[in-house]
Amino acid sequence: MLTFITSSPYVMTLRIAIPTDFSPHAEKAAAFTLDLFRNRPCRFYLVHTYTPSFFRADYLLHSPGQIGLGDFYKQQVLDQLEAFKQQLIARSNPELHDFLIHAAFDNLDASLNEMARKEKLDLIAMGTQGATGAKEVLIGTNAVRVLHKSKVPVLVIPEKAVADEVQNVLFPTDFKVNFKKLSFSVLEQILKRNGVTLHILHTYSSQDTDPKRIKNRETLKKLLQGATLEWSDQGEQDMITALNEFATRVPVQLLVMVRNQHTFLENILVTPVIDHIGFHTRIPFLVLPPAK
């Protein structure tokens, strides 16, 4: 059973993949991640993937030049990753952080899922946009694919997010989820930062008396023992409206969501419904994969 209170002196090392396309925004997302976990033991995997669209037709048709072209491009990528690694080492906590690089001829989401399985990743941290991302688009294509398919939590980081400002974490929930089956290890580490409060936002509904929801709520309380909590129960309304209303009262610096068919995540991904409070430009969100 997951719990925030432990008698063990062991401090887990977080295993975090940071995808990069070497754009300035990817660099900012990586810097945010290092700053957020500055005082936590972490192993960072710097990841870049490249797909057949980068190569000419004769490469795809297995021409004699296939191996040479692939090796040449991969070496370029590895050189860029090494330079990126050195850049991040310069701003990291050398006593707690170490770095590995990984280049793969694959789609990003598939490569990250394979890495998650082999390396037992705790988190994927990435920017909302890449080198070709348009500012008016809420979330880039790569981030959307990773969010939909990832088997581990994903932290999506807007360009203007600042790790040192993270004090109020908002977790909207309808208590439908069996929280015992969720991965809270990353959220636990964030809540251990000084001055961080987790706000649990719930809107009333006719289903609140369901025994499973009541049990799930009590389970969540037990799992979050030791964290600074604020419970916010609001009148019956849709979650998007409740989220916006809450954010007018409390400055939110991190949004936590569970990815499942009942969540409002889909609305956030396809329409900028919370533009007016700046969620898409400043507030990162942590998406937990659905309960298994």
C-alpha cells in the first residue's frame, strides 16, 4: 500500500526520462525538471528519437547506403545529446543527480514506453511544444501522443513555468478512481518540497453516496498522510468550471490529473478552455496513468 509516511531510511531514486528535440523550449522543460527535483535523488534519461521521415527514400528501401546514413545521423544525435547533458550537469545537483543519454530510431511514444519497461521509469517530463510548435496550439503532437499512451506519469511543462513557484498543487477528482492502484511516487516527492500544499478539488454529485466513492475518498486520505492537504468541496458543476473558479481564489502552480475516460483531460487537450487564467502558458500538469 502506498503511503507518504515511512519508517525506512531509504530514499528512492526517481528515474525520469526527458525527451528533447534540442529546441529552446525543450531546454526550458528540462531545466524546470531539474529545479523541481533539485533536492531529490534522480537519474535523468535524455532522450531523442528520429523516425523514417528524416531519411531519403533509398534508406527506407534498404539501399546499400542505409547503414552509413543511419549511423551518421545517430552519431550527430548522440553528439547533441552529450552536449545537452553537459549543459544540464552544469545546473544540476551533482550529489543527487546523474544523467544517461538515449537515441533511438523509433516513434517517441513507443520508445518511451519501452524505456519505461526496461528502466522502470517513474516519470516522463516534457515541454508542451517543440521546435515546430505554434504558440497558438495548446499542446504539441508529441506530447499528446505520449500523454495518451504512456504507462507512467507524464509531467507536461509550459514554456513559462517556474519550478521555484510551485506551492499550490491542484488535484481535481470525482473519487471514481481506486487510488491504491495509482502511482503516487512522483507526486509524493513534489509534496515533500517546503511550503507545498495539495488542494483536492471535488464537486458534489448525486453519486457521492456510492459506497465505492466513499471508500476511495478515505483511501486517498490515508495515502496522503504526511502531506499538507486542503480539501475543497464545491457545488454541483462540471469540473472545468470548478477548476476555473478555484483558480480565481488560489494561485495554482501545478495541476494533477488521472488519465481515464471520465476525466476532463480530453477537453483541455483539444480546446483552450482555461486560457483566460493562463493554464496553458504557465501551469504544468502531471498526468497519472489510469488504474490497472
